[in-house]
Amino acid sequence: MKTGFKFLFERLVTATICVVLLSSCYVYKPLGKGDDDRSDDIIQWIQPRKHYAILEEGGQKVKIRVDSVMHDRLTGKASIRKGREIMHVTNHIVYRDSILTVRRRKFSVPLTVAVVLGTPLLIALIKYEPFTTYTF
């Protein structure tokens, strides 16, 4: 019975490590000249069909996939965080005047490939036990 528990524990630890590494692949890169740059031209950096993390006045955090960019606002599908609550909105509008910071979400492909290929190799190395009955 102990071997079954050990096997289950090893799988749980491996799965936890994989989830942590894969979830850390999203990186938010600041747009503009600085993090606290509050210039009117921040809208020019934002592109449609890209993902952004926006901090608005009042401490509201918005993760948005931008559908359209106008000269004074953004619209798109958003996840809005207010304190502990998270709301999902399909046509959310963010006005330029209320934006404090904007970060673009980048997906780190090389890290994901390394994790996907390295995890089975690591598991194989951990599980590898040479046969002790054969000698060369």
C-alpha cells in the first residue's frame, strides 16, 4: 500500500510542478516609455486582437482582449477584478482618461516547449532503475 501512496504522491508533485511552470508562461510587458507614463498617446501602442492588463483609476484591474481601438477608448472582452471579485464582460469599454498603466501580455513559447518536453524526460530519469540481475 505504501508503494501506491508513493506513486500517487510523485504524480501529484509532478503535476503541481508542471502547472506552476506552465502558468508562469504569461508575461506582461509595460507599454510606452515607463510604467507610470500617463501620456495621451498610450492608445497608439494598443493593437486590436491582442491581450492587455490595464490598471484603471480607483484600483480596478482589467485583463482585456482588445476588439477595437478608438482615439479615446478601447472595447473588448474583459475580466475585471475589483477586490476579490472577478467579472467577465463581453463588450467592455475602457476610456483613455481612466487608464493608469497598460501592460501587453506575451506568451513565452520557448519556456512552454521546454516544460512540455522536459517533464516526461525528468519523469523517465526519476523512474529509471537499471536491472540488477544482468551484468555486462
